[in-house]
Amino acid sequence: MEGELRINARGLSVPGPRLMVQSALEQGQPAQMRVVVSTDEGARDVGGYLTGRGASVEIDQVGAEFHVIARFSPA
């Protein structure tokens, strides 16, 4: 999707992926974000954080990876 912020957090253990997301959101909130992680634990950690920020979150398993897709409502 055009305008989607993508974060590659493959290979990082918790809380690494969430910290990358937090840092990216300090630069501004996109309409949509996709975070690719290597573990279910990382996907659940990122998904929970983004849900707490008001995003609707979907977690898809793609092969051995997990894609956390967050959509933010316009303010």
C-alpha cells in the first residue's frame, strides 16, 4: 500500500521490535504501518502496543514471519 510505513524488525527479540515502532511513531503517525517480526511473541508485543495507541491491528503469519498491520484513524 502506498503511504504505508514499513518496519523490518526481523531477528530482534522482545522488546526490540516495539522500541523500533515507538521510535518511528515519534516522527509522526502514519495512516498505516506494517511491522515484520520473526516471532509470535514479538508480533503480540507490537500488536498490543499499537492497539494501546488506538490502532486497529491485524497479525498475519507469512511463512515463518509475522506481519503486524496497524491502521490509524484520522485525528
